[in-house]
Amino acid sequence: MKAALERWLLRRWYGGVAPEPGLRLLSLVYAGLLRLDRALYRRGLRRVHRLRVPVIVVGNLVAGGSGKTPLTIALARSLAAQGWKPGIVSRGYGRRSLDPVRVQPHLSAEVCGDEPLLIARQTGLPVFVDSDRVAAARRLVAEGCTLIIADDGLQHRRLGRDLEIEVIDGERRHGNGRLIPAGPLREPASRRVDLRVVNGGTAGEGEWAMQLVLADAQPLEGGPALALQDFAAEPVHAVAGIGHPARFFAALRARGLQLHEHAFPDHHDYLAQDLRLDPPLPILMTEKDAVKCAEFGLSRAYAIPVRAELPAGFFAAVRERLADWSCAHAGH
């Protein structure tokens, strides 16, 4: 049911199908709620909580994924290499537990969420999951973090921020330009942010281009990695439960692979039977999916890591903003 509803909405958001009058009416209601929310913060009836360390928010304006997690990982690694001590906060979408969680690499995605688990494993940095992002950020600052990165959260105004980065799907962009549910936008496309990163496609003026590069295939059951070219001799099953599965499939095809595509909803809660696929061929999946499927005992299943590549100028722009913050808070 969820997958069918998602396909139905995506045809209206990105496929050229006009949204029905009911959806457009609900969008007007949603727009009114957005205006009310902004007014409450503007008048001080809702409080923005500022921290004593800089806060960077990596998010998007549309519902669904656009490449935030790879960018968060690349940004966190870059800042750590420059001497900062980043901590990452997330709501942990899709997890079954509601308790605050300090993410550890050995945890299950059911406990902390697939994206926070992936970030913790790839960066080795502190990651904290809590529906209250302010509380999570304060916890990490108390642990010694000198900078906070919020994975998602552009719309979460309670947590004050010093730098906002919007990630845009280079193919889909902002879809039909309408607000939820008639379109994909959580906020109007005119909303101001500090930096815009475009994942794939063509970056426009004032935007930074990001490319996701596929790495060697990692067997879920352990063992040495295999080059993607090793799978070119026969078709493979390609599995993706991300915001835009077609992007992953296209990247595999660009490496010369023949695919049987299996697209699942974003943050899909996999069952073992989801991956009993015919004919019996190797299964290639995103890392985000793999953290939820490793326990199934799949003998020919592989995670395909991705690495975000961005111009050096992007990281320089981030450093410049942080230098401005440091100057403004010198002596505090």
C-alpha cells in the first residue's frame, strides 16, 4: 500500500500528472500552517535554541531523499581533518525505538535508523539520535564536540543554525514546484539557504555540483571486496530503498552492468522474503539498504558504497563561514 501511494504521488510531483483539486486544497492548508509556524518563531512565541558551538544543517526542501547523507559524511570528514570535533544529530527516521540513542556501529538500524548508523560506521564520529534535536545537540556538545552537523532538519527551527545547506536532486529538482501534498516541497522553493548542492544533473549559477562515485562491492557476509566489473558477465539484481532508486540503477548501468531493478520505498523495512529473488543472481544494493539486510544470511549480496565528490571551493566556502563564526564569537 505504501509503495503504491508513493508511486501515485510521484507521478504528480515529478511525472507531469496534474494534482487533483483535493491535493491542491490540502497544499493551501499546509501553506497556512507554515506561515503560522514562522509567525510564532518571529514573535518569540516559539523559541530558537542557540548553542555555544556552530551548527550546520544539511537538508532539503522536498520530501524524500536527495543525497543528504553522503554529503553529511563528506562534510564531517573534511571538518574533522581540519581540527574540528564534529558531532552529528539526526531524528533517526524509520527506527522503531523512540528513546534517545548514542549510535554505535554494532547497533541495529531498527534501534537508531539506517542513515545515522551508516554515518557512524563511515565516519567514526559521535552520532546521536533523538526526536528532540536540541537535546541531542546539547548532549554532543557536553561530550566535547566543537561543531554540530544536523543530518536533515531545515524545517526544524527549534535548533538554531549558523549555516544551512540545501541538497537538490539534479534530475528532479523541486518537481512541479508545489507544496505537499500536491507537490514535493516542504517549504517554498524561494526559501533562502546559505549554500545549495546539486546531486547529479547540472548545477546552476550559485550552486555547487556533487557527484556520487560508486566504490567496490562489499559482500554482506564478509570477505574481500569485488570490483564492479566482476559483475559484468551476467545480469544482477539491483535493490534500492532510497529517495530516488533510479539514480542508483543508472550509476550501475553506467559501469556496464545489466540489471533486474527492484525499487522499494525510501527507508523500507526489509524482510528476508523481499530479497528471495529469481533468477538466483548476485544482489547489489545501496549501503543504506545493506545495514538493514546483513542479518538475513544472503550469500551473494553486496553493498555498494558511494563517495560524495565536491569541488574544493565548496569546502572552502564552509570554512569561510565557520571562520566568520569564530571571529564573531571570539572571547565569548
